[in-house]
Amino acid sequence: MKKIEYREFTNVDMRVGRVVRVEEFPKARRPAYRLWIDFGKLGVKKSSAQITKLYKKDELKNRLVIAVVNFSPKQVADFMSEVLVLGLVPDGDTVVLIRPDRDVQPGTR
């Protein structure tokens, strides 16, 4: 495991967002959804998320998630993914979303 300095960690901008729109993403190489996430003052950002194994589209709408918002955008098929939604991968394949255990304002760092 590579060690990093605290200063490096503080450069990662993780924010709480609320999923406002979810669509199937048939053009993705691995099963994924296209998400639109409201980050308050930062606006609505898009993400491609490989979370189809545990989550249905209707379960994701209005859900709070945590995402890294300061990565460079990444082209995924015909979709520009702007943020990285954070999750855990307990079995090496299935993603479990990380989310706050209380309702907080979108955009909270």
C-alpha cells in the first residue's frame, strides 16, 4: 500500500450530492447507470456508475451519495462523466455505495 501525506488527501474534494436523474447506460462496456447529481452551489454533475447489481433506478433517485468532484472529466462511451461516485467493493465486483447516515445539504464537503 502506497502511503500519502495528509496534504495530498486534502486535495481530494469529496462532496455530498443528491441523485436527481438516473438512466440506463446500454453503451457502457460494463453494466452502469448514467447519474445526474445535484451538488448544491456546485450545480448538477454527471457520473457513470457501475452500481446496477445492487441498485435499481427507482432506489437511486433522491438518494444522497458521496463523490469526488475535482477529477478531470472522463469520456465513457457517448457520456462525459464529471464526478466519481464513491463505493466499496466487498467481493471484487459488486459496488456498495458510500453515503451519509444523516440528511445533509448537497455540496457539503
